[in-house]
Amino acid sequence: MAMANNKTQCSKCNKDKITFPCEGCSKRFCMVHLTEHQQILNEELNHIINDYDQFKQTINEQKQNHSLMKQINQWEIESIEKIQQKAQEYREIFIKSSQTCLSDIEMKFNDLTEQIKHFQKETDLNEINLNHLRNQLMKIT
């Protein structure tokens, strides 16, 4: 009785041995080289996983950068609002103090007007009175 020859050539060592097919590359490998071939495939898979992880980390960093950009935009909006509020406060203070100042000047001006009218009517005008009126006008201006 003759034995069937079920040996084929290993594509790695080129020896006739019992071989096993790899459906991915369509080659046949002996048990030793099939294990080695599987290990190479696993290493390539690990490289793909590492590349994937690096890409995922880059995406996560971009998400954080996007979040940072949102925070910067929010900070900008809040800062502008605070500046606008302060500007409005100082406008109101300026208007109030301007009105007070103008009101005070107007009172002094009215008083000076009355003094001038008085001296126009009266005949007791002298240099002292003129100097007084002149000084009052200089203070007001």
C-alpha cells in the first residue's frame, strides 16, 4: 500500500513539508513559518492600532483646541460686556459732574449778571468795583 504524498512546498523555506494555506496572501507555509507569518501579521496589526491611537489622540487634542477656542470667544464677549458697562458708568458720571459744574457756573454767571446790572443802574461805580467784576469773570471763565 502506497502512502499518499500530502507534502507541498513551503513558500518561505522552499522545502516539501506539510503546509497550510494563508487565504490572505494565497501562499502555503509549513507549521514553523505559518506561526512566523501569523506573528508578522500581528505586528502589522499592532502598527495599525498604534497609528489609530495616535490619530485618535490628535482628534482629541483638536477637540480640546476647539473647546479652548470657545472659552476664548466667551472670554472676549464677557470682556467686551464689562468694558461697555464701565464705559456707560463713566459716561453717566461725566454727565452728572458736567451738569453739576455747568449748574455751578450758571449760578455764578447769574450772580455776576446781577452785579453788572446793579452797577449799570447805580452811579457809585469805581475801579474797585470794576476790578471785582473783572476778577469774578476771570474766575468763572
